[in-house]
Amino acid sequence: MTRPQVGSLAVNQQLTPDGKLKHLLSIEGLNIGILNEILDTAESFSSIANQSVKKVPLLRGKTIFNLFFEDSTRTRTTFELAGKRLSADMLSMNLKASSTNKGETLLDTLNNLQAMYSDMFIVRHQDSGAAQFIAQNVAPHISVINAGDGRHSHPTQALLDMFTIRRHKQDFTRLRVAIVGDILHSRVARSQIHALNMLNTGEVRVVAPRTLLPAAIENLGVNVYHDIDAGVKDADVIIMLRLQKERMHGALIPSENEYFQRYGLNQRRLKLADKKALVMHPGPVNRGVEISSAVADGPQSTILEQVSHGLAVRMAVMSLCLGSSGGQNE
Amino acid sequence: MTRPQVGSLAVNQQLTPDGKLKHLLSIEGLNIGILNEILDTAESFSSIANQSVKKVPLLRGKTIFNLFFEDSTRTRTTFELAGKRLSADMLSMNLKASSTNKGETLLDTLNNLQAMYSDMFIVRHQDSGAAQFIAQNVAPHISVINAGDGRHSHPTQALLDMFTIRRHKQDFTRLRVAIVGDILHSRVARSQIHALNMLNTGEVRVVAPRTLLPAAIENLGVNVYHDIDAGVKDADVIIMLRLQKERMHGALIPSENEYFQRYGLNQRRLKLADKKALVMHPGPVNRGVEISSAVADGPQSTILEQVSHGLAVRMAVMSLCLGSSGGQNE
Amino acid sequence: MTRPQVGSLAVNQQLTPDGKLKHLLSIEGLNIGILNEILDTAESFSSIANQSVKKVPLLRGKTIFNLFFEDSTRTRTTFELAGKRLSADMLSMNLKASSTNKGETLLDTLNNLQAMYSDMFIVRHQDSGAAQFIAQNVAPHISVINAGDGRHSHPTQALLDMFTIRRHKQDFTRLRVAIVGDILHSRVARSQIHALNMLNTGEVRVVAPRTLLPAAIENLGVNVYHDIDAGVKDADVIIMLRLQKERMHGALIPSENEYFQRYGLNQRRLKLADKKALVMHPGPVNRGVEISSAVADGPQSTILEQVSHGLAVRMAVMSLCLGSSGGQNE
């Protein structure tokens, strides 16, 4: 696969000419109207969880392929469950093990899958831009959802985080949000920053050692802190990132223990934030590395709530892309 | 994971305060009323197999996770099929390959899965007590079914065996049941002995070399035989155990061939039993090791019938745990 | 597993005494009436793809096992999707990884699966005759579909090819069809030749180097060409075979590049054929080995169409075998 260009123009392909959601590739290229529509639709789906029958027939007879070029049991499962709750036919393909290793190109594989009258591809890929490349090359009737591509983007994670914040805090314009940790390798952080900006968040801070910050991060409109105590002071929301050990080739941090000493969130540091501050983490948590167990399991933590919201947000994105919003069917 | 205590008190957590089945972790802690309710409910499901549409909507919209920490294609498939016939949404996770190897703890994984609004976890684990540990740590709305944990318990297997015996023999109080083989490593045997005792079986015998018997097995109320000819004499039911080759580290038996000579069930030995004796085996069969092909495929064998009954019993347990019995819905 | 005999008598087991389709094991043993019934039924299913809800309830409550003894993500996925669109309960088992490696025989595995009240086994196996062996040994209520067995047969592929030809060409008796490539290792080619003969195709040609032709291929009623230019001249249909690299032990071809020079289909050679000739390939395509990209992606190529038709044909075969044709239900 040729490494595609990830440009800002191209991402506008996410919306149809009349402004409806077609693909979800990255937060950039969306607008606040679409963002709120997704969050509102997710709100309507989140009540399903309290019903005895946790299922709606919105996507019955739709065919959705979960295409995983990179392992992620958790993300794959979440999308699979979201699809099943929408009554879609879900097929999961581990494409590392598929005919791509019989010499077939990625495009041939995609063309084959769309010839089976698919409606949606959910794509997880280790290369930045992969989902966008696929969206540019599929038939017009197919929607593509990016379930994480390289260091680029993980938009459903950012959306579920926004959903979680909105549930607790309503007005984004008054919020101080601190994102702490490995910004450099984090597709989650990139997507969060774009979403927070789009929602006019009062202040977005990134807190990290210099070695874990991308160059020119200030251009994204964030305030940079290298000291966590200063970074979380008076914050309304603290988003801890996962230390991507498996992505960290070379010695960007001295040791996990020292990382925790310098950048881990413990109870003392949490007290520096607003006393109603939320503590967020995309999971899976490295306990004692990014965050102490007392904080991860404490009353301000929204970590498990985020998982629940992830289902509602994914159901919202899948149904909106396929033209069925939660409120209007059946 | 801390190795939990497997105590007799704790297993009463299987029942709700008003005596309904909540979890199925082991036969101990159940009572004869529940046992009969499971078998009666299974009876109502066993007729589904003769219908053209082998499906009932009892668990529609329920989310059931098949959590396999140990491989078992057959058991996983049986539960998956039972769940699909109840119209549940089934998700299978091989947790050896999952985020537990990203450093996440077992409890974090479980918490994540229950945050997706699961209704049931079916757990297969190589450690004794794992299912019980999980049941003690899940949210109140989740049911846990033990699909085999270490050497401890395999309650659905024991229940399907009781179902099979009841189909042929009605009154347990008059029966002589001989369990033959590797009692030491067998979670199946432990569960069978408890179930047979609970159903007031006339006599329960265990037949095995000393090396394949746990210490103080007599305390479970069984008669011990080291000679198979004596052990199967006049028996009404002969349950052959699988020789767990993969569990047998070290030389507990001299050779497979010698094992067959001393403990295998052949036609001559079968003639020593009651002439209507049932021959049972949990599968998969090691032909010529535990049992000769002539006996395994003979008219007294219930081996394949047990597989069929396994589906009905699992459907019964799943629906009872989730509060829906076979007879009363739709 | 004992290697079964693959004889012409045995394949008549595919039809019930009153001539209905029971198993699909190979094209031999079918007749033109059945062939046309399958193609007509597929026609009725192919319109489903244009519907918003791509699903019919024909096989609701049926249990279908996808039994793969050999990897084939693409074929497995196609059958799984076909089954889901018919509303069947689909279970996929990778039998390389299953209890067959716990020492259980193939027949024991099959007996277990049919004891779960299965309705259909879809079988992919590396040994010729495996599907037939299984069909001879299953219970009377079970249908078996051959999804490819060794070098023997791949009947659903041949049927979808016939469906594709019929869509474009109507009358088979006037057609010249050239099959080009590795005839020797191709179960697809064998099945295609039998199907084309059964449909009274005007002329069937095989085009291959001597090393890639089976002995006595002329006995199947085909004309043999060793020169591709002569072989495709005036052809109405050119079927390119996949070069089965993974099956080609030893040096039957000098190099991929030389193979393309001598037997690859390029635009110059395509011009020798009828100007409305179809270019077919079962996929996955080795671009630049069997076929140039310009031809594979050109206007005469039906490669992706074949994939779409594969779904309709598999739905037709599955529903006919289980006694439900597309037109008569609901």
C-alpha cells in the first residue's frame, strides 16, 4: 500500500454535499453541528442499556465488515457489539491473516468485500491515513469508520470522551481540560484536541515531557506544560493517556517508575485540580504507571463510564453514517 | 490474579436470596430443587431440536460473553450455539490473546466488559476457582457460568450427564453408578459425584489406580475400587472419564496401552455390568485408551446423546440465570 | 482419515431419490435441470443486494457449520455472509485448531457436531474427496456443501462462473470458452469443465503448458492448446486461473515473469478474442502473473461481478439443499 497523504482538504470527504455524515475518518473536517448531532444521537442510544432488550432494528439487513489490520480485541469487540445491538450483520476479518498474504493488494481485498454488497467498513490499521485511503477508494454506497490509524486519529474515542465530559459538565467554553502523557504517540490525544477545539473548550492543556510531545504542538491551540502539578492545577477535566509501551521503541522515558513519579496522576496531584474534576483514561490502564489505582478506581474517575459511552457513541456514528438516526425509526 | 479460596460458604452465592439460580459455578451449593428445575427446563428445550426453526426469542437483546482463558473449541461452540438458539447476542473472546497481555488486570478486563452492559459471562479457565472469583467481583446484574475451571468443577457437564441418566433410568435412588478413570485430574468427576449425591443416587463408585485418585476421596461418599471388573459389576451406569493426556505431567500411568488393559472399557467388562447399563463419556474419546470403539459406538453408549443434551442443559442454565424459563415466555 | 474413493457412482448421492439437491459435492452427478434450478434461484437472490434490508428469513433457526480444515478467509466469509443473509445461525470452526488435535477422529468430530442438531456442514479441506467422505457419513438430515477439496472440486465457484456467463451470453451452445493456466492443480478448472459440458457449451478449450495439464485431459471433451494466442483466438469467454503458488512444490514453471510472458493475459492477447469476450478470474488475482492489471481492471473483466454472484449462488445452493427455494417463502 502506498502511504497516502493525510491532508486537511481530503477529510471533508467525510460529509455528503448536504452536510450529512458519510465517513468518520478524523475529527478534523467535521463541524460543531455534526459533533453535536453525534452526541445527541448517542444520548438516545445510551438509554438502550437500561432496557431488557438491548437491541434496535435500525441496521437490520446491513452488512458491516470489521477490518482489523492491527490487533485490538477490545475495540473490535466494542464495534461488533454496537453493530449487533443495531441488528446489523457483522463480519470480522483479521486481515493480517487473510488473502493479502496470498499476494492480493489491499485494494483488491477491498474491492472484493464491497462486491459482497457491504455497507460499511470499520478499519483499524497501523498506518496513519489508512482509513482515509480506503474511504477514497471505496464505492459510493460504502461508509468507512476509522477505528484507529497509526498515530493519526481515533475519532470514536475522542467522541466518547466528549460525550462523557458533556454528561458531567455541560458548557465546554468554561472548562480547563488537561491531557497528560504520551502525546507524541497518541492518536487519541490528536483527536481529543481537535474535538475540544471544535466544541470551543475554554482552555486545552497538554502535559508531557519534551520527548513525548510532537513538534509545534502549540499550533493546535493548546497550552503546553512540562510540569504535571502546574498542568492539572484548577483543571475541570484530566485526561490521562495510556503509555503506549508497545509503540515506544527506544528510551523516550527513563523507567516506568520514574515516569509515574514525574507524570503519573496520584491523589495528591488530583487535589490540585478543581474539586469536581473528572479523571479520564481511554484504557487499558497501566496501573502505577500513568495513574495510581486509588485515582483510577476513585469517585472522580469516569474510566468505566467511558466504556459504556463508547457503545452508545459507536452506535450513533454507525447509524448516522448509514442514514438512520436513533430517534426516527420504528 | 490472586488465587481465590474455593470454600463451601462462598458457593451459595449461586442462588439469589429467594433461591433462584443466579450463577452456575459448581454443583456444590445447589440443591435438589434447583437441580430438578434445571433438568425440567432442559427437557422443555430438548424438543426444540425437532422443530424446523430451532430458535426461541427468550434471550433476545441479551449480551453474553464467552470468555475463554483456555482453549476449548467444543465447549465454546456448544455455549455459542445454545446462546444463538436463545436469540442472545453472543461474543466470544479468547482472553489469552487480549488486552490482558497489554498489562491490564483480569478485573479491569471484566469491568470493561460489564461496562458494555453485558448480561452474562461464560468462563473457561485453567485455574480452579476462577469462575467463582469472577462471580464475586462482577456487578449484581451479571450472571457467571463456569464452563470448566482447572481441576475444580465443570457443572454443565455434570448436569447434562444427570439429564442423560434421568432420561433412561428415572429413579436415581436405585442406581449403581461407576465413574472410571482419571478422577484426580477431572473436574468432570468432581461435579458428577456432587450431582449424583444430591440426587440421592443409590451407590456412587469411583474406579481408578491409586495414582489417579485424589486423597480422601472416600469423604465424598463414594466407594473406591482399584479393579475395574469389580468396579463395574452390576453397575447401571458406567461413566468413563477422558484420560487428560495434556494435564498429565509426569508418569502417572505406565503407557496408554497398559492403561487400556487395566482400566479401559471393553465388551467383556461391559458384560459384567447390568445388561441395560449406560456407557457414558464426556468426549472427546480416546479410542482404545479409555474405551474400545466397539463399546463407544455400541448400543449402550450415550456419548452422542450427551452432546445433544448438553445443548438443552446449557440453554436451560442460561435462561434460568437470566430469569427466563423455557415454559413461560412467548 | 482414510482416503476415500472419488467415484462417479457415489456422487449421485447429491440428489434425493426424487431428484432434489441434497448435497453439493461436485458438478459431476448433477444434471442440467438442477444446474438451471440453482442458477434461476440465484437470480432471485441477486436482487436482494439492491434492497435496503439485504436479508430473507428462509433459513431462520437453521444451524450451519462452516468447517475449515484449510485456511480460506475469503471463502469462509462468503459462505458466512450468505448464511447470515438467509438468517441462519452460522458457526465457523477452524478444525485445524480443534479437538482433532486432542486425538479425536474426524468422524467423532462430525458426529459431535451433528449431535448438536446441525442442518448443514460447509467443508473446505486440503484432501480430494473429503466433502464426499463426510456426506457419506453424516446423518440423513444433514446437507454437505463442498467449499473446495484438494485438487478435486470447487462446485460453488464453477456455478458462480456459469451464472456470470449466463448473465452476459445467454446461449451456451454457441460459446467458445477458453480456460487458461494451471489446470493441473485447479479444482476450479475441473468443476468449470464439467459445468460447461453439462450446459452444452459449444467449445471448451484448455490452454496451459504441458507441465500444468493433467494426463488425458482430452477425455473431458476439451480442446487442448499450449499456445495462448491460438487458445484465446475468437473466444467468447476467457477464464484465467490463479497460479496456485502455494500448491506448486517444485519447478513446474520457470519464473513468474516468464509465465506471464508465455501465458499471462495482456491487452494484445485479449484483442485476439471476440471483441465482446468476457475476462474471468476466480480471485485472488496475481497481477502481472496470470493477468495484467489493465485487463483485470478493464471493461471486459467480470472479476468483481463474480464475487457478487458468488453470494447469490451460495444463497441459492444453501436454501435449495435445505429445501427452501427463494421464490416460495414469505
